[in-house]
Amino acid sequence: MSENILEMKHICKSFFGNQVLNDISFELKRGEAHVLLGENGAGKSTLIKILSGAYACDSGEIILDDQEMGGMTPVKSIQAGISVIYQELNMVPDMTIYENVFIGKEFSKGVVFDRKRQIEETKKYLDIIGLNVDPRVPVRELSIAQQQMVEIAKAISNNAKVLVLDEPTASITSKEVEILFGIIRDLKAKGLGIIYISHRLSELFEIGDRVSVLRDGSLIGTKYLSEVDEAELTRMMVGRDVSFDKVHNPSCTDEVVLDVQHLNYRTQVKNVSFQLHKGEILGFSGLVGAGRTEVAKCIIGDYRHTGEVLYHGKPLPSDICKTAKMGVVYLSEDRKDEGLVLMHSLSDNIALPNLDKLAQPLMNRVRNEKISSEYIQKLRIKAYSARMEANSLSGGNQQKVVISKWLYSDADIYIFDEPTRGIDVGARDEIYEIMLELTRQGASIIMISSDLVEIIKMCDRIAVMKEGEISVILKNDDIITQEKILSYAF
């Protein structure tokens, strides 16, 4: 038995004549957590989809547990012991938790499914990951963080030899991250190989053993994490240095553009009051489920609420379309279901919220594609054409398309909800610069983020939420720390 549980040798893959993976060789040891790192569009997801059988490679071979795997398919991959949790959640919303966990591998009792056993087994896996939820609850009633944990439970239930985790901590709390890391350590101790994909560089050193860095479809190098630091990994990823220092925003003024008073929504938002100033970036921090997204959706009129939301002194209507036309827009954290129409082209997605500007009086496809191409270039979206379907892009490039469609709307207030979730450090810097450019043009920004590093880097003030309430609004000065923010969140 060899030391490696998985070997991918000389993998190549092209789409429409464009080389996406160029001679990639990757090894995973038994009992190892091997980090796969790279910018959005570097080829990480394509490599994993080849491993899972979703894509066929043009050339190369895959060896699992000393056996060559020819002609991989999704079913063959799962049966061989490869389990993948993708960055975008992949469950059936109207089915229950236990039905999602055991879909395709149901227990039967005669000619009917043994639901009782499936519920009991699902409860066991949920207990392992520390998720206290009834297995009979429909998935659509869960938060994104809870859905992520169910995906992990589903993967654990497959008795995998190789477990691939693509951005597993993007939507879960620090407590849940600790639980996940404990699970990973237990699986490593049992000899499983873990492929771990994340853009949160700090956590890689806590859980990873080795790291392989991809850039533009090529392997830059493989190193032991004990021998490198964040700065070196960043340089390997993007080919340049990236700063994490706090930025200076000279555009922030004292003029109030949004005044929220005594906002309430069910039990999720409780008596929330704050003001947003012209040119300001106001951060909203807190644990998952603290009510940050609910506050945003109340402001834009997506949720019916009590309280007052004044925009330049006048009440905002409780109508999301009217609010957007007035210049207050929301960029959802859920780009798959709320941010994009994935089966439509990039130009169609960018046009959708801007029909009043683009249909004069009829839509001009050539003009739309020209405008979309300009944003593709401006935001460095890795797309071959504005006619590409949104679902063919990586998660980070999809996020840039969401930003593009609202940038063209030329709004006055932008609410960014987890704008860099699942996005690499290089692309993050580009999005940060876009946000600063918006403030220079006179726009104001509410930035909801679970990443305290970027909250401290980008925001002028920080509103910390806890259990539906704003516990404090902090000025982002030199003495602010992550620990201070967390103390109010807890």
C-alpha cells in the first residue's frame, strides 16, 4: 500500500479551445489535509469536478488507493469513496434533511423506504457535527450556515476515502468552524485524505498539512504549510503583494443619507436604529443568524417591517423594485438563488435590473453585450464572452457579475452582503477598490461581512449585531481589534 491515497497525474482540460488546466499533477497522502489554493478561475473547481466525474479530462490519469480509475463518472466516483462538498450548496430545498442526506442510498424495508432508520442515522450524523435540528425539517427552512452543515453530514455519511471540502467555512460561525476542524482531525486520524479549498488563509495553517497553489491553470508549487507564511502564499497565488492594512476613506462626510429608526421584523430584528453617512462604508458584523441580512432586506422593502427607514429625509417604500429605482440596492450573499439567473448570459444578467436604461424603446443586444464586455474587462471577470452563461463561471467570477449589474445601475446606496464570500485575496482587493471608487463618486455603502479582517480593513464604523439587536456601533480607529468586536457579538 502506497503512502498516497490519491494521485492525479498530468491532468489537462480545455473548454472551447481555452486551456483551463495545463499538466496538473497532484498527490494526496493518507491521513493528510492537503490545501488547494488559487485565485477564482485558477482551475481549482475544474480539477475537483474531474476528480468527481462531473468533467472528463482531455488527458492524464487518476489513481485512487493504488488503482487506476478510468472513465470517471459521478456515480463511479462516489462508489469509489470520493465525496465532494461544493462551494455552492447542492440540495433539494423541498425535501427534508434526512431525505437529502440519504438521497440515492435510501434504506428500505421490503418495498418501502425505512424512514425511521434514515431519520435515526441522520440524527447521529447531525450530532457528530453539532447541529441540533430535527432531521424531518425541510431544507428550505434552514439558514445557509445550517444547510452547509447538512452538506458536511451528508458527506460524512458516504464512508469516503477522500473528502473534498470547497469553502466549507464560508457560511458558518467560529464555533461551528471549531467543530468542523475537530471532525477533520478525527477523519485524518482514521486515514482519510482531505482536500481543503479555502480563501481564508489564516485557517489553512490550523488544519492543513501541505498546500498546492494553482495560477491560471498551472501548478505553481507544493509546499508544507509549516514552511510558508500568508505573504508567500499570496505572492504564489496572485504574483504580487497584497496589503491587509486598514484603508483610508477620505470621502466620508457628516451628511446623513439613510436614517433607520426602531426597525423590527418578527423575532429576527429588534429595535434597530442607525444612520449611514454620505461616502461612508458602514460595516455590519456579528455571528451567523444575528439578523444582519434581515436588516438589509427590511431596508430595501423585501421584508415587511415596523419602524422607519428614511432616505434623504423621505420614507423608503416597502417595495424592492421601487427602492432599487430610487437608488438603494442590495447585493445578496446568495448569488446562486438571489443574485443571478444562472442559465442566462452575463449580458442578460447585467441588463435585468437596468431595463429602464437599456430598453429605449427596445433592447439592443449588441449594445448590451458591449456594455457587459466593458464590465468584464473592468472587473477582470474570467469569461470568454458576454454571451457565456453565468453558471459556467467560478463562484468568485459570478460574484463579480452580481456587482457589475448593480454598478451599471449607478445607485446611491449599496448594501454588500458578504461581498467576498468564496473569493480569493487578489479578487478581494479588486472588489475593495471598486467599493472605494463608489465612495469617491459620492455613494454610500453598508458592508455585511463575517470576515473581521476585511471589516477592520474597509469600514469607517462597525455596527455589531447580537440576537437581532445592535449591541454597539464602534468607530474604526487604531485601537479596534477583532477580539473587541467579537466580545460585543458574543
